[in-house]
Amino acid sequence: MEELQNAVKDGGLAVSNLPEKGRCLLTTKNFYPGEVILRQEPYVCVPNNTVSRCDGCFASESLKKCSACQVVWYCGSTCQKSEWKLHRLECIALSRLEKEKRKAVTPSIRLMVRLYLRRKLQNEMFIPASVTDSCNFVEALVSHLKDLDEKQLVLYAQMASLVHLILQWPEINLKEIAENFSKLACNAHTICDCELRPLGTGLYPIVSIINHSCLPNAVLIFEGKSSVVRAVEHIPEGAEVSIAYIDIAGSTMTRQKTLKEQYFFTCTCPRCIKAGQYNDIQESAILEGYRCKDDRCNGFLLRDSEDKGFICQTCGLLRSKEEVKRIVSEITAISDKELKYKSPGNHEEAISQYKMIEKLQMELCHPFSISLMRTREELLKILMEVGDWREALAYCRLTIPGYQRVYPELHPLLGLQYYTCGKIEWLLGYTEDAIKSLTRAIDILRITHGTNSPFMKELMMKLDEAHAEASYNLSSKDE
């Protein structure tokens, strides 16, 4: 613990044990919005398998498969050389498998194999180790194995058997491997690009110490494979650093359920301690409940005491259980059909189905409903794919008020939604609107993402070009 403390204190941080939270990360100096609190490389990481990606940089273009194992991809010799010490052992192990069994090697399996191989290389001093980058730190992580249900335990046992088969090391047992899978499930992070699209999974030892809050004072962003934690508000000396483990849009009950199922703890952050209070009940009813039958009323509904239905808390109008059940059943039926017959190229059918769902949700749900917002997000995504930019812009603008309600002022998802809106507005020639949207995006993303990444430089260049275009249009009118 003392060695770890010394390793992080120069960066203005301290590792501490709090009675109610366990190990956590505290500040030893002031941090201000946009300031980097922590930057760390992964102990181990792997790209996901939805798209073939380079093991070194996660690029998805100009790839060549490793000729020996036929599992790993590289974009060139530079990445191949940078990964060779670890992949040399991994390659030998994977090459021993039959070709059919290699297809069963998922990113999770690879991550575990690489975890053991890195430990071996560090123990044998083929690669360097430090206090914050060693197998000892990984071994100290909490596994929550005792909290798992039988189904999950069986799954981890099956995965452990495959890892054992790949490594063929008699000194490790299946229980130890299964426990490490549980550790990774609770402590690994999804590596995303600058627009928060998932690229892979990595284990970042110091980042794993940072506790969750539904109202976090910091945000975790990735620059390539490097994890970067930035402050989104002033964090005074001696305060705890917190990030969000989950999407914080949703009611307190939904957030608590997700955290309990995935991370095995009950959140006591400033938002969650208000559970059961009137404002929290109201917010939950708005985000996940039903709307008033009177279109002129914007009230929220709560279940009536006689269980006949739901009463509007503004005008007192009752909405029957039967009516709610009927609309929910219609939405479920269309949603199930969309999932069952979903085809990547059938955009027209998908748009039609989602618009039917949207219409029913507008009849049933509050205008700020999370489910309505998610439906519109799907429509936005599909409309952008088919190049229907005008309708895409309409849906993007419809999502903004929902984002403003469910996310803090400096949240990357809100910034990225403004960015999407600005891009479409500029494409359609709405230059003044684009300037406003891109400016709002930069105001948020310069705090969450910094200003030096290629993504942010491109965004700021877009805004400069939009300003130049607006100036040209104005001068042309004057002439």
C-alpha cells in the first residue's frame, strides 16, 4: 500500500481506504474542469470482435492476420513489433488449438490469456513491472465471486477450461482462472473512441480504484488505448475522485438495479441518497413512467391508491391500467418483430417499425421519457445511414432536450449530440445553426476530451470553417 501511495502521490493523488467504500482515489491538490487527473496505459487489452481491429492500435483498415495463429490482426510492422513480446507466447498457445476451437476464442478469453502471459513475462523480467503495472496489483482486485449466481459461475468455469486448455500450465487451477474472470468483469473498462463507440476492453489498475457516482466529478475518456481521467468540476484537495460506471440516464431505481447486478454494490451518491423523496419520485415518473391523457397537460403520473390505474399529479385525470397495458403490449409486439426480422440492409422497414413505436410511446410516455429518447436515437442512426439528412436533423434536435435533462451540463454524450447536430446542420447549409451547435459541443468536449486529440482539432477546424462560411455569406449579401 505504501509503495502504491508513493507511486501516485506525485500526480496529486492518494490511494486511501474508506470504511464505507474500501479503496478509493483521493486528491492531494486542487483539480479544475478539463484538467487531467490520471493517465494510464492498460495492463492488458484486446480489441472487440465485432470488426477486425489491429491489436496494437485498434485501427480497422489495412489489416493483415498473424500468419501463425490466424486469430490476431495488425495494421503494420510497427504495431506487430510493439506487441511481439506478449503475442509471441500467445501465438504459440493459440496455434496449438484446433482451427474450430480457435473460433471460440472470444475477446474475454484472449484478455485472460494475455493476463497470465503478461504475469509470466514480468515474473521472468522479460518486460518491466512497476507498482501500478504489476500482477500483484491485479491480484489485489476484488472478484465478488461469492455474489455470483450459479449460471454465471458455470459460464466462468467453462471459460476457465478453455483458458486452461490454451495455456496448458499445470500450476494454475480452474478456480483461480474463474475468479480472475470475475475480477475482470468488475474492474475492466470498455475502450472507446472519441465518439464513445466501443473498440475493445482493457484493464487499467489505478483507474479500477476510482469509485462510481451517478453525479461524478470526473470523466473517463480514451486516447487510443490510453485511459485519461479528466475533472468536469472543481475537485478540491482531499476530495474523492469519482466516475460513472454506467449510463447515468434513468431513474434511481434503474441505476441502482444495474449497479447491483453488474458491480454488486448499492450506490450512495448525492443523487441516490434522495431515493424515495418527492423530487426523485417525480423524476422517475417522468423518465420511466406515463404521460397524462390530456395532451394539453404536461403532468406526470403515479399509481393510484386503489390500483385502478395512474393519476396525473397535475390535473388529477386517471389513466386506466387496461389502457396502459394495451399500449405497452403493442409496443412490445412491434419491438419483438423488429428484433426478430432485423436485417442490416432493410432500412425502410426499420424506419417504419421505429416510427410506429415512437407514435405509441408519444401516446403513452412523458415527452422526456428515456424509452422515447432511445427510439429517436435509433431513428437518427438509421436516417444518417441512408443519408436522409433533413429528417435526421429533426430527430437529432428532438433528442437534445432529453439529453439536457438526463445528463450533467458537462457530459461527453451531450457534447457529442451537439456535435452530431452541428455536422448535419452544416451539411444542409444551416451555417448559423451549425455554429451554435458546434460551439456548444466544443464548450463541453474541450473539458471532457481536452483540445489536443485529432478528433478535437478536427471539430475546432469545422467551427472555424463554419465561421468563415458565415462571414462570406454575410459579405456577399452586403455586396
